[in-house]
Amino acid sequence: MNLKIIGIVLLIIGEALSIYIELSLARRPSNVLGMSIIFILATPFLLYGYMIGYSAFKNIWIVSIISITSILIIEPVLAYLIFKELPTRGAFIGLVFGTLGFISSLL
């Protein structure tokens, strides 16, 4: 399997697990121990994702953009799935402008 794909997949899994932990603890703060165990499992995904991604792409900015983009996509989806809430108008506008700002920084 291509190292670039492995790096991307590891980063996406690591970011998804980390975001899941953050949001789950926001919803149920009493589950810190269980979420800490999942975080211990998520950390190697992020570490190896960055290491393999950098060695494959030879550019840390590409790896950082992959990480930030995965957060930008995954976090709103997980927030909806965990909290079962749609964003308010202000939050949605902030998400749109944040996404546009991110896209403009890439160009």
C-alpha cells in the first residue's frame, strides 16, 4: 500500500478518535477514564500519521493541511451525531466563514 495513503488514513483515524473523545467528554464528563484509554489508543495513529505522512510527502505543510482538513470535515459530523443538534445560524455562518478562510489560505 502506498505510504501516502497510509499516512492520510492514520491521520484521519487519529483525528476522528481524538475529536470523538473531546465531544464525548463534553457530553458526559463522568466518563474520563474510558475516554482516556481511547485517547491512549488514538495517539499512535496521530504520531505515526505525521511521521509516515512527512516521510511520504516530504513536506510538513501537506501533512498539516491533511490534518486540519480532516478536522474541518469530521468535527461537525461527529458533533451532530453525538449531540443530535443542528448548528444555530451564527454557528453555521462561523463554520462557513472558517471553511472559506481555510480554503483561501490554501490558494
